[in-house]
Amino acid sequence: MELDIQCEEMSPSRWAELLSTMKSCKTIRLDDCNLSSSNCEDLSSIIHTNPSLTELKLNNNELGDAGIEYLCKGLLMPSCSLQKLWLQNCNLTSASCETLRSVLSAQPSLTELHVGDNKLGTAGVKVLCQGMMNPNCKLQKLQLEYCELTADIVEALNAALQSKPTLKELSLSNNTLGDTAVKQLCRGLVEASCNLELLHLENCGITSDSCREISAVLSNKSSLIDLSVGDNKIGDSGLALLCQGLMHPNCKIQKLWLWDCDLTSASCKDLSRLISTKETLTEISLIDNNLRDLGMEMLCQALKDPKSKLQELWIRECGLTTACCKAVSSALSVNKHLKVLHMGENKLGDAGVELMCEGLLHPNCNIQSLWLGNCDLTAACCATLATVMATKQCLTELDLSYNSLEDEGIRKICEALRNPSCNVQQLILYDIFWSSEVDDELRALEESKPEVKIIS
């Protein structure tokens, strides 16, 4: 049994009602429910008396250190079988870390701990690392984003990594680590016996200076399949170093996020080689990099390679124009694997989307999710988009937000939605202006096709 409630104010009567339900739940999710430390006393009892409870998610509640004290009383009981604990943005400080350390040391069932967006600080996380080093700790996933960590945390983390072969996921994004600390962390990861699968280091003050060490992790850890270094100024030179590790035969990367990394079209030669030869790679994000049409054309050439198995390409806000759309269309007509294409916030224009639709309509194209928000589109391209919607049954999600489609364009899109062969289930139309008559048509369409969700 699962209890999943979000964004609900808890009255005493409603809370009492839910408590009786929780006694038999395997999963309890209560994000954004205005819970406090007093609710944690009840939840502690639930944890203690419900041995089937394996997941507890309490993100975005003002639990505070006092609330964690209560929760941990239940977590320390021998009857507790909790595996996943989510406490993101719960107003915790370093004072909670001693209590959580006791849980890590005593509770081998706990495999996931998410404590991001709390002011734990370096001192607090050092205490958590002590708990991780206990032989009883079997932690597999540790999320420490926005925890106000500094470079001083790395020595403690490396010691924990060395003693914890079970750890598979580590997220340190949005902490002020810097190159020196990231180099030290990477050297520790190469030496550690852990089989890390996910490493997230977004917005950690990384430059090209530490990319050689990150590359060494990629070369040495064939277990690493998910790497995110977005929002770091690594530049083209850093990307070239990363690609040495990414192209290594040991590297089995599947998901690579490089958004806002100061990349230009100069990086696209290396990226194209990666896309066309690394058959494990299924998802890449290059959002907010100045790749321009020349870079996109190189990427499209790679997508046409039979060895490319890329399924998701995120290329929003990359300085693209109509000029690259013929190459995109050609890639879409050849590549059978690509399922998700995010091209929003590029000046593609109606002419560019018309060109893209030729590729989208090709029998080889299997696109399921297409994002074209803020692409300088008007009603002029909507008839062709409507044809794609009515023809390609694989297409289930379409974003046309922030475009001047007006009544004429929206009516053409609605006509496609009414077509029995259209399989679009989610249509995103933020910040598009239409008349009250068209609004009525949209509402009537949602009523007649409840499987379709129109978000505006």
C-alpha cells in the first residue's frame, strides 16, 4: 500500500485519519505538507510499528533538528526496515547529523539518504561520513546538494568511499568545492573499491583544470553510467579532456549532462565522435551552450551514424537558427533511436520547423517527446505540426510554449488532437494568448479526451 500526498495543509483531523492508513503502508510520501517536529513524533511510532514501511519521503517540510530527533528514535528500533529516507529542504542543521550518524551506524536496511538543501555544513557531513564508515552501514545512494559544503569535506568523503563498496550514487551539486577539492575527490574515487554509477557535480566551481581527473574516473570506473558536470565553466578545452575518458573502452556512460559549460561549436567535433561511437550513450544535455548551427550540423551528422544509440538530446538555448534545421530533419529521417528532442529557446522560426517536420514524418523517426517552446513560431507552421501530430502515433508529448500561435494556430493543433490517430497525451502551451472561444474549445477537447492533458 502507498500513501502519496503533496502540497496539502494537514489539519489535526486529517492527520489523525492518515495515521491509521500509514500503519500498513509500504511507502509514505508527504512532500510540502507543512509538517513540523510534532508530526515526527507520530511518524516515529509508525516507523517503529510498521515493519513493511520501506520508503519515507518528507521533503520541503519544517521538521527541524527536533523533528529528526523524533524520527531517529523510530529508525533506531530493531523492527525498522526503512530503506529510503528523503529529508530535502527540511530546515536541518549540523545538529541533525549526529543523530543521523547513529542511524547509519545501526541500521543496515537504510540504502538511500537524501538530505540536500539543508545547512548541514562541512562539519555536519563529516559526522555523517563517520556513520558511513561503520561496517553496518550499507548505504547505496547519498544526496548532498546545497548543503553548504566546502573543499574541506573531501578527505572525510574519500575515507567513507574507501570503506563503502556498496555506494552507487553520490550527488554533491551546488556546493563550493572548487578544482583542488574535485581533483582530490576524483583521485579518491579511482582508488576506492566502490562501484559508483552516478556522480553529480553541477555548479561546484569546476574549470578545465580538474577535467583530467574526472576523465580518469570515467576511464577507471566502468560502473559509472551517469555523470553531470553542468553549470561549470569547463570550456572546450575541458570537454576535450573529458572526452578522453568518455571514449575509453572501459567507459560505459549512458547519461551525460553538460549544460551551461561554456562550450562552443569547437566542442562539437569531440561530441560528435562520442555520439557516433559510444553505443552505451543514450542521453546528453547540452543546454545553454553556444554551439550554433555549425555545431548542431556536426551533431546531426553523428546522429546519422548507425552506431549512435542516443535516445535523448537536450539542445535548448544553443544559438540555433533555421539554418541547421535541414540537418536536423536529415538526422531524424535516419535515426530510429532518438525519442526525446528538446530544441526550445532557439530561433528556428516557421521555416525551420517546416523543414524539421519532413524528418519527423519519415517512417524511421520515432520521436515521442518534442519541445519547441520559444522558437519564434507562428500559426503558419501549425498545419504541418498538426499533420505530424495526426500521423506519428509515437508522438506523445509536445511543447509549443511562448510562441505567437494565436487562435488560428491553436485551432489547427486542436483539430489534430481530435483526430483518432493522434496519440499526443501532453500538450504544453504556456504563455500563449488565445480568445475565450478557443479556451472553450480547449476545455471541451479535454473533456472529450480525458487522456489528453493540456498545460497552459
